[in-house]
Amino acid sequence: MSDLGSVGLGRRGFLAGGAALGAGALLVGCTSNDAGSAPSQAAAPAGDNAKPGKTVTIGFSGPASDHGWIAAIGKNAQTRAKAYSDVKFEPVEATNDVTKQISSVETLIDKKVDALVILPFDGKALTAVGKKAMDAGIPVVNLDRIFDTQQAYRTWIGGDNYGMGQSAGNYIGQRLKDAGISNPTIAEVAGIDNLQLTQDRSRGFKEALAKFGFSVKARQAAQFTVESGQQVMSNILQAQPKLDAVWNHDDDQGVGVLAAINQAGRKEFFMVGGAGSANAMRLIKDDNSVLKCTVTYSPTMASSAISLARLIAQGKGMSDLVEKEVPSYIILASATVTKDNVDQYLPLGFES
Amino acid sequence: MSERTADLPSTVDAQQPAERTPSWLAGRLAALRSLSLVAVLGILTIVGVITTDGRFLTTGNVLNILTSASIIGVVTVGMTFVIIGGGIDLSVGALVALASVWATTLQTQSYGAGIMVLCALLVGMGAGLVNGLLIAYGRLVPFIVTLAMLVAARGLAQSLSDRKTQLVTVDSINNIATTKWLGVPLLVYIFAAVVVAGWIVLNRTTFGRRTVAVGGNAEAARLAGIDIRRHTALLYVLSGLCCGIAAVMIMARTTTGSSTHGDQYELDAIAAVIIGGTLLMGGRGTLVGSILGVLVFTTITNLFVLNNLPTEVQNIAKGLIIIAAVLLQRRGSDTGT
């Protein structure tokens, strides 16, 4: 998987010119604007983009943090913006109320910011206001949860939920196949079920497992919170006296899932996490719990979104590419983090 | 609401003359309400036995249900007191979150388990005291005060924790969730202890009788010489204390403190109290009913997971159960009076 660039992208360490992590085949790897992280052939132009240009104001609106991932999104955006001397960062109050988010984005439009970065609580509900901003001539970088129409954003950047499910499914499928287990009991602890992202993850997981001839025996949705993870998992453990593998969509609720597993004293199976929190990676590294792997969905994408918004507002392209404009659609890839490569990813994990 | 007029007088012994429902009948009515919930639990059990292939009625699963019910159960005990006393406490979930966060900051954890527990209890009681003072002495509406506390306490929890999940590294706290005596988890003992203590206080002490009196007819209670303001304030402190205990339990169970803990506990607790047969207006209620209410909800969740059914169906079922239980109770009380 050539996804290291995407994960590494927002990392401050890269500003210091850290080692290039992977092949960096993804477009996104190039937005880092730092000489050190760019693929070899384009090192010089990348340096140009990092130089201070016209000062631009970037407005930012995201959901209220109900778990570590969202919290990391807000912090990464802020940290990244501060790293640029030519960016004025204007965040609005985070909220999980779509009408409030709409009005706060409208405030930013009225203020005539140079670019907007929006992670909508609900992409569909925020589409109209995204379009309003675009119509007012303010380029919108739509982060992760996508708007309904392309008219509502200049560039979309987000993670690959389907791919995340695939990564998890492939890892579990391969590992069970290698162990010679023919009819395994696989459980899935999903996130909030009515979000498109949860459905995409589950679909990816199901389809990857199907390649191995496996299917999910028990699936329950939690709420992305530690408490809900604990509750759901303790019930699943009760329902399934013997498990072979578990995929939990989110490492933050995973703390609760692991607590339930430890309290039940179960260890006959292995577990795969999701998102890539620092805590999960430390557990994988220590290798003394059921958690053996996590598939990333890194909140560093918020850092990248700020970088993209800056470039767009300054009228620059991604200097590693030939085109003079920032691409309009960027999907980050999901990495499979195991004990073997965890050291590479640990610095990118978010504190849940 | 129609039955309320009939119930009011029964709450204050000093006001007996207008009494229509003798106390033995009131007692039987309460029992009837609890009975309807026992019937619901019975139906759920039958459904469980039929649909789950023998996995429902195992010791492990029953203990699992009790453990799941333990935390919200403790919160519900406090809520029952507040509602019987004529109030409402919407801040319980937020107080659980705040107490869990405050008790798991690195600073607090460095002092060890004893201080963490003390911290959780004090934070819960302190916030409850603020609620109580504003309601009793500030003469503000409980709904508004505790709604404000809900928002403020969660906000404070978020800012204290920096919106991060705080891992509990003190083993003796985490061990609370894994310790078992005679095969029964410690959490269930704590739950039982709180319920028994609550039952005794409500049914066998002056404090309990005053709670019923204040909730039934505050003016009458005042004339009977009860310091209703002091008593009201104490009810919210009691609810806060229950939140503090619940916070310690949730810290153990999830091995974390987090501003997301206790999400919608206020709704779960109020729903359990109401289907348990406590009058939302105050002045009448049963702790046993509330606990049965909690068990009904927890059992539904358990049943759905055992059958691998999706969450949305669970929520529909819970809504239907609330309506059904309330209708059943109304029938029961109508025929009774």
C-alpha cells in the first residue's frame, strides 16, 4: 500500500524535513509543501509553495468533538494553520447542530474569508451553504463528509471508508486463512450506523471477507464513544461464546471494546481497530492484548485541507504536479498498521 | 394526570381529611404498577428463551444484564428521589461525565484510587448542591437549572479533558470492574447496595417521607413544618452523589474518564422512573418500579444484541415499551380507584 504519504502529510515533523515515508504515489503526498516530504523529482518546486505568499484568511467549521478523532481534526487544522506565516485562521464554534453550522458558515461567508475548510456534521444538510459560499466566490475545501454536489466545493479531500473496510477485511481474511480456520466467527463493532461512512466501511469489510468465503456473524453499532463500545462488546461477547476475529471501526470506542474483552477475560480471538489512534498503536506495538492491527483513517487530513485551502486561495497548484491548480478530488488511502510497521505510524497516531 | 387529585392527599399524613384513597390501597396500586413491569420482564424473558438458543437464561448473561444495568441504575435511584420530590434533574449524564473526567486527570490519578473516588463523589455532590441551591433558594425552575447544568458540566468536562479520552492507569480503579465475589461482579453489589440504601431512605426514614410530602404538596409540607427549601436542595445533592458513584463505576468499566460518558443518561433515567410508576409531577413513586424500568430497558438491548438485530429497531422497541408501560399503568390505576 502506497499510502504513507497521505498519513504523513499533516505531521509537523515533516516540516522539519522528516524522511519521506513511502512511495508517495498519492496526490496528497505532495500537498505537504515541505521539501523533505516531496517525492524526489519534484523537490525544488515544493519548496516554493512553502514560502510565504499573499496572506490569506481561512475559515474553518467542523462538528463538535464527540470523540478523539474529531478533536484531532480541529487541533490539526489549527496547528497546521499556525505553521504558516501567511495564513490567518478563523475557526467558528464547533457544533453538532446542522442549522448552527449553517449559520456559522454563513457568518464566515459574510466576513469574506479567502477560503473555507468545512467538515460538515452532515454533508447533505450543509450542501446548500457550501454552494452559497462557492457562489459568493469563496473556494470551499470539503473535508471528509462529502457534499451532495460538486458545485458546493472546490476540492474534496477525505479518507477512504470503503477502503478502510477492505483493509480490515483483507487482514482478517488472510490471517484466518493462514491459520487454516474454515468457518470463522467474525464480529463487527460498527460506529454510528446512520452515517454513510459507517455503511461504506461495513460494505468494504463484507466484500473483502467475501473474497475469502467468510462473512460477518455478529454486527452491532456503537456510538463512537468509549462507553458505547464497552456496552456493545460486552453484549456481543455474551452472544458469541467463541470468536475468531473482531473488527472495531473506531479506536476511540475501541478503548471500551478492549475493556469489555479484558473484563470478560476473553482472548481466543484477535481484533483489528480503525482510525489509528496513538493508544491503539502502542497496544499493537506492545503485542500483549487481542489488538493486533489497526487500519488508518487519519485526522491528519485536516492539516492537508488547510494546506490545500491556502494553495487555492493563493492561486497556486500542487507544485509536484504539472497542473497549475489544486486537484478537485483527493481520496486518502487506508494503511494497515501491524506490529511490523507500527513504528513508522506511531508518530502519526492521534491521542484519543 | 386525572389520577393526580386522588393521590395528592395520600402523600401528607397531616392532611388526611380530604383523603379518598386509603394508604393500603395506594400501596396495592404501587404493587400493581410494579407487577405490570414484572410481567413485561417475564414476556421479554420468554422471548429471550425462545429466540436465543438457550443463551439468554444463563448465569453469565443474567449477570451481564445486571452489570449493564448497574451504572444507569445507580443514577436512576437519585433521579427517583428528585422526581418524587417534585423536581427533575436533566444534568445527571453530564455530571457523570464531569465527575469521571475530574477524577481521572493526571493530577488526580497521581494521588491514587482513594482520592479519585472521593473526587468523583465530591464533584457530583458539589454540582448537585449548585443545582439544589439555585432551585430551592434561587427559586428557579428545576428544568431550566438542570438544563443549564447539563450544558455547563459537559462543557467543563470537555475543557478539563481537552476533549480527550483519559485512560485510567490506577489498577485498583480498573479492578472494580473485574472483581467478582461469589461469581457476581462487584459492580452489581454496588448497584444493589445503592438500591437497598435508597429503598430504606425512601420508605423507612423521615427523609423519605418528607420527600414524598414535598413533592405531593409543597405548601402542605411547609405548613407541616418541613423546611422544604433545605430538603429540595438535599435531593439534588443526593442525585449528584449517585452520579458520582456512577462515575466511579463507569471509570472502572470503560477504564477511562471522558466528556462523552453518560450520554443521554437523563433520558434513560427519566424513562425508567416514569415507566416504573413514579408520577412525573412528584408526590408518589416507587424505587422498585424504577429499577424494574432500568432492567426492562437493559434486557431489551441485551435481547437485540443476542439476536444480532440492528440498533434502530432497539430504539423503536424502547419507545413502544415506554408507551405500552404507561398505558398499562393508567389502566391499572383507573380500575384501582
